[in-house]
Amino acid sequence: MANVVEMWLVLSTLVTSLTYLSCNDLARGWGDKYNWVNLEEGLALSKSSQRPLMLVIHKSWCSACQRLGPLFAESEEIYEISKKMILVNVQDDEEPKEDQYVPDGGYIPRILFLDCNGNVRTDIYNEKGSKEYKYYYPEVDQIVESMRMAKTINCDPDKPIATDEL
């Protein structure tokens, strides 16, 4: 009986560890606590859940990305708002090639917000940032402001979003 309990504890620990690792392998320095998914899964989840999607596009070699990632990861405010969104983190060659993902250029990092139909919402951008690089967010408070706007995206105009759900 003791062997069965020991084996169960070992297997439970292994499964928990593997689950933790698989959930966090998409974080890439942007926060292990966040529920990151790949773009394909994110688009499907956004559609099925009727939640907006936040897409972070960055490169492993980018110094601005390396600076912003840990700030994003440590923000409790971003974390709380992110619970009402689908989060996608693409790096390097995972960057989507379609034109909608480069609304004002291919600079990095950039953060885009999509509705549940997979359309980039060009009306949600860093209003305190550069007019030339609208989707560049050097500061956490700027990201939070856009996240607050994005979480009110309503994919079904006949079905209002309840504010207590946000």
C-alpha cells in the first residue's frame, strides 16, 4: 500500500510539473502566471468565449522587448485585467505575416487587440505614445489603459456585456 501511495505522489508531482511547464513555455519572460496560448488557439478561444484577444509581438534579441517583458510580468493590474482576455505571445518567427498585424509598421514590440472575430482593433492603441508607432507601449500604465478599453469589446452588438463580468 505504501508503494502505491508513493507512486501516486510521484505521478501527481510529475503531472503537476509538466502542466506548469507547458502553461508557461509561451511566457518567454512576459509572466509565467499568465495564461498564454498560441495565436491559432487564441483566435478560437476568443471566438468561443466572446472575449477580446491581446497579441504581444516581440523578438528575443530586442532590447525594448527585454525591458518591457519583466515590467509586464510583474504588473498586478495587467494580471487582473488579463483574466477577462485571451493572451497571445508571439516571438521571432511566430509573428503572423498577414497585413492586419502590421497596421502602422513592423516595429517591435507591439501590442494589438483583436475582437472575437479575429479583427485587429485599430481604434485601441497607445494614446499617450508616438503617433508614428501607435502600438508600441513602453510603460505598463499605457498597456493597462488600452486593456481597459479592449475588455469592453462587444462581438455581438445584440448582446451587451455586463459590467459586473468585467
